[in-house]
Amino acid sequence: MAKQLAAELASALDRVDGDFSVSVDDDTGMIVVRITDVLTGEIVKQVPPQELMDANLNMEKIVGLLVDDEG
């Protein structure tokens, strides 16, 4: 489902000027949109921000540890 949504979003962004990429993060399963500077290749903007994705992944690990300890 997420990969289909990512493909549809990428298709819509193809009609907009700029260098956009849409992907599904393997670790979180979240759809990620990145805007890259065409000249430098540097990521100008990412939605959701990398910090949010990292925090989500860390929370999942913490919850997993708590569940394993209680089981």
C-alpha cells in the first residue's frame, strides 16, 4: 500500500519543477519525499524529517524491549 502511494506521489511531483524523489523507508515503512539541489546534490528538504524517522524507529525499539522483558 505504501509503495503504491509513493509511486502515485512521485507521478504527481513529476509535473512540478525541481528534483524530487519519493521512496518508502525500509526501516519505518514511512513514505519519504526529498527535494534535492540540482547543482550540489544536497538534500534541501525532507518530509518527514530524518530526526522524526529516527525517533520513530527508536521508540519502536524501546517498546519492543519493554514487551520482550514483560513476556
